[in-house]
Amino acid sequence: MPLTTTAKQEIYDAYGAHDADVGSTEVQVAMLSRRIAELTEHLKEHRKDFSSRRGMFKAVSRRRRLLRYLRGRDPQGYQNLIQALGLRG
């Protein structure tokens, strides 16, 4: 199930650099983190949903690549983001 418009707007406001920022690395990582959390909850109830499991693994891999890019480009921004999202880093 896709994120609602209000959930997306909250993420844009919290992690975007400016009002129209919907594609920066920080926003993308926050969106993926939210989606991964939702898929994790879904998979706790539906253990045999392998299609959703595969989608979650793809999202985790994409988030990992984006975080690696951000760590190289802006180390302080990387630290701030993983602390704000509660990710290990």
C-alpha cells in the first residue's frame, strides 16, 4: 500500500531542504525508511508474502546505496539523518 499524501507531506516538511524539495537524498531515505517500516509490520502478519518480502529487500538495498552516497558527499548530514531516523550507522 503506498504512502498517503499527508504522510509524504510530513516527510517532505521534516527532511526537505526547502518547500519544493521532494527528491533530495535525505527525503528519499526517509521515504524508504517509512516504507520499510510498513512492510516490516505487514510481513509480521503475512509471513508467506514473498512478493512483499522481495520488495522490502529491494527498498533496503536502495536505502543502503543512498546512505552510502550521502555519507561520502555530506558526512555530517549523514550522521544527522541516521540519528533522526533511528538507523544504525
